[in-house]
Amino acid sequence: MNCPKCKQPLIDSTLSTALAVKHCTNCQGSWIPAVEYQAWVSQEPQKSLSPELFSELLNNIDVVPSPFDSKAALCPECHHYLARAKVSMKNPFYVERCPSCTGVWCDEGEWNMLEKLGLSTTIEQLFSSGWQARMREQLHAYQERQAVVDKVGPELAAQLFQLASVLEKHPNGDFAAAYLMRRFDRTYV
């Protein structure tokens, strides 16, 4: 069995807590056979990525995508093209999975990122349109908040976020927000 990215022979290895994989010593990627992955997942506690954790990770983790990340690849087991799922971060990366045998390819460092994000036990969700849509929404919300911080500074941004939270919970919060909007509407000045 050869590496789907650099065509070198894959060797037996392990990831995490005894997840048997085929590893490429050249590009440092790992092929995770579906049978091995399913057996491993059945022994691991399920994790999920909360919006709060996602925002924290976006702030604190800098991903350096593998140079092989953009290279199309064939499944080393059944030779179908691998499907790609984007993991949206400041520097996104892609996890690949065979649509036929459901084995997973992780380029160097991607498995570690999946573990940090709490996604290593639910890789299949990465390939669903619902999950991709939620991640785009969370990334957009993070970018919007970051733009506010950049424009008004961290102190005023913190006050704005706190006020927004209070107004969201108040039964007439929309009226108060509309009042603020009218105060800054330049057409009536």
C-alpha cells in the first residue's frame, strides 16, 4: 500500500490511543482504515465542538496546512478519488475520506488538530453539509466580532458584546437596538 500523496510505501503505525494506521515516513501523512477507525471510535468517549470552544481555538491555534493538502489523491485501498472536507480555521485545512471504503487520510498535523478540536471521534460529520454550514456560521461570527474589536478596540468591544447579550435577553431589546441605530443614522443629521 502506497501513500496517496507522495506514492511512498506506507508502514504500520499508531495514532492517539492505539489507533492502528498506515503511516508515510516521507510526507508524514496517515491512512486510517475504516475498520480500524470504527473499532477505535467505539472505545473512545464522544466529543463535540462547541461554538465557544471553536471561537477560543480560532484565537489560540494557528494551523499550518500541509503542502500536500491541496493535492488530489486516490484511496490507497480501493483507488477511488478521496473526498475532501474543509475544517474552517484562520488557515483552513482539509481532511480526506474515501467515499467507497470510508478510510480517512490525514496530512501531517491534521490528526492532532482534529483531536484538539474534539473532532477525531466524529470525522464523518465533517463531510455533512449541515456541519459545514454551522462551521461557516461560526467562522463568520468570529470574523464579525474580530472586526468590531479591530475597529473600536478591545475595551469598547467588550462593552458592546455585553450590551448585545443583555439586549438579546430583554423582551424589548429590539426596540433599544433600533434606538441606537437611529442615533447613528446619518441621513437625519
